[in-house]
Amino acid sequence: MPQQQIDINQLNQAKANVTLTQTLLSQAIEKSSSYPTLAQESLKQAAQEIVQAQSSVNQVYNTVQAQLTE
């Protein structure tokens, strides 16, 4: 059975999601006292980015685990 390669694009996507999450969390902190609604929206978006990053990392992790068990 041929070995699957780690999808670097998946890891780069996860990295981008994390970077965007950092930006969104910074916005939420900055807006928290003056604009609670905007802060809440930034938190929602950050949570979505975390889910997407986790999904990308899990896909790569599963590929690595499959390689180790071959």
C-alpha cells in the first residue's frame, strides 16, 4: 500500500486559521468594553476558526497515525 504524504496545505490552512483567530481575539478584547456586540461577533468567528484549524490538524494527524500503523 503506498504511503500517504502529509498535506502541507492542510497545515498551512490550520496556521492561517490560528493567525486569524489571534486577530479576532485581539479585536474582541479591544471592543469588549465599548462595543460588546462586535466583541461577541469576533468571538463567534474566532471559535469557527478554531474548529477549522482543529479539523485540518486532525486530518494531518490521522494521516500520520495511519502511516505509523502500516
